[in-house]
Amino acid sequence: MLILKVASHSNPNSVSGAIAGALEQEGVVELHAIGAGAVNQTVKAIAISRRHVEQVGQPSIKVIPGFVELDINGERKTGIRFIVER
């Protein structure tokens, strides 16, 4: 499964394209976001992806949010994980 890391400065349209590509190839993608800004950009990207998928006549996507522990520069951080699947 492809894991995408989303930052607060990530472009939601670009992330949405990456989500669409991963869904086409694998049918599932996992997104990781740490901090309110990154979670905001992730949710926007998922919403854009959902709209695009529905416009082309494909079944809607399913999103499963949860927590994830990540090691960043030797420091443990808690982030939000979004599993997106068809």
C-alpha cells in the first residue's frame, strides 16, 4: 500500500491527483498528517478526490481515519492516518 505524507504546505489538488493515481493502481492509499494544517490539507485533498471520482461515474471512496505513531528525526510523534479505498 502506498503511503503519502501530507504537510501543511501541500497543495490539495496535487495530493488529490496522487490519491487518484494510487486508487487506480492499488485500490487503496494511506495518508499521514501531523498537525492541524496538514490534517486540513489532507481532508481537502480527499474531498477533491471524492468529487472527481463521482464525476467520472465510479463508485465513491471510503475513508477510515485513525491515529499513527511516527518516528521523525528520532522523535516519536502522533499523527492522523487516513486510509482511502474504493
